[in-house]
Amino acid sequence: MKRPFTRFLIRWLVCSLGLWVAAGLLGERITYDSRIVVIIASGFILALVNAVIKPIVVILSLPAILFSLGLFMIVINGLMVMLVSKLYSSLHVRNFGAALLAGMVIGLVNYLVTTILEER
């Protein structure tokens, strides 16, 4: 079991990487003024939001998650990306649809990186 600080650093890196990939794939729908500092800071805020707020939202929306067989988690991921966009104005997410797509990309990057790291 890794230490909590190390786990948070990995989540921060993964969130930053996911945001960067999502911004690259979605083009004008997610902008960060082409500054890597914005991606790193946004990744930090997203990691904090995912650690603090997301578990509460998941518990409160458990009936919707169960009813949709887990697909509502995509909406929750999109909400977390939209929240980060509102908290940190240097990251611009055009609309909720872009946030949903970014949430899916970040989730996929998170899954891939976690799978690679857990194989070691």
C-alpha cells in the first residue's frame, strides 16, 4: 500500500495528463491558454475535488448510479471537470458537453495509467 501523499501525487499527475490529453483532443472546447502551468494547477484542483467532493456526490447520487448501471458516473466526472473550470478561471470549458467528453477522456487516461502502474 502506497503512502497517501504518494497516491495523491500520482492522482495529480494523472489528472494533469488527462486534462492535457482532453484539451488536445477537444480543441477549442477546452482551452488553457497554451500554458503548462494552467494544466498542472487544474490537475491539482481536479485531484483535490476528486478526493474531497466527488465521494460525497457519489454517495448522494447512488440511486442514479445504480439505476443507470454506473453510467451516471460519466455525468459526475463531467460535473467535476465543470466545477474545476468554475473554480480556476484559467481553464476554459465551453459547455457541459465538453466537460462530459473531458471527463470520459480523463477517466480513460486514469484507467490506463493505473493499469500500467499496478502491473509493476
